[in-house]
Amino acid sequence: MLDQMKQAKELYKMQKELAKERIEEEENGTKVVINGKMEVEEISLNPEASKEEQERAIKKCFNAAMRKIQMNLAQKMQSMR
């Protein structure tokens, strides 16, 4: 029972730490910022890029940022063991 309480406390602490993290990805002047809770905080567009270029850049930035957040989460989970 105490082990479960300790794990729950560690998970809560880890969630709070992750929520503070911010991952920024930039491509062709377009930037996406995602926090550790996997929420989009900011999107900045390049006004000189075409609509199609902006769409590709947003998609690429978003996917790269999500991969980094997931890797951070996996590393933190590994360190708990």
C-alpha cells in the first residue's frame, strides 16, 4: 500500500514537471510551441510562405515536437523504475 502511494506521489510530481516543459520547433519561419501536457501553446506563421508551405511546416513542427515530448515522458518513466 505504501509503495502505491509513493508511486502515485512520484507520478504527480512528474506530471507537474512535464507541464512546465516547452518544446519549440521551427521550420521555414513557422514555429510551433507545445507544452509537456501535449497542448499547443503557440503557432507563429511565416507571412512570406505560401499556404501550402505553412501547412507542411506546421505539420512537420507539430509532429517533431510531439515526438520530443513523448521521448521526454518515456525517459522520465524509465528513471522511475
